[in-house]
Amino acid sequence: MAHEFGSVTPFLEAQIHIHPTNGQAIECLIDTGFSGDLVLPQTIVQKLNLSIIGRERIELVGAQHLTADIALIAINWLGKVETVRA
């Protein structure tokens, strides 16, 4: 059965490496309120040459809201390629 590996940082944060199909592994922290989307820094989006497909208003902890660019990224996940929003 396919599986992914993660670890815990010295600050006790859960992390995992994702593997985009067009780049090297990206280390990501796991949000305990995970919604299924990835949040990537703009520098990573530019490095991977991801196309922005739109903008969306998102809610942060404490009911704070902001508008963020949305891109699609293909990653290798559990033994197959999945396209997810970032």
C-alpha cells in the first residue's frame, strides 16, 4: 500500500515533503485545520512556474480574511499523480 512519510520539527510541528511533478520536493508544515489545499509561498509558485487560475478569499485563524492567488499543482501522492489547488 502506498504511503507518505513525515516528521516532527524541533518546534513539535508536523511536516511532510510533497513532490511536484515539475520540480524537487517541497517541505510543508501540516495545518491541523487542513482543508485539502496547499498554501505555498509566492517564491515557490514562481520557481515551479505555476499558472495563477484565479483569486479566492480565504479565512485564517481568528476569523481574519485575505484574498490569495490560486494555482493548480500536480504532485506525486500515494503512488499516483494528483492535481491540487495551491
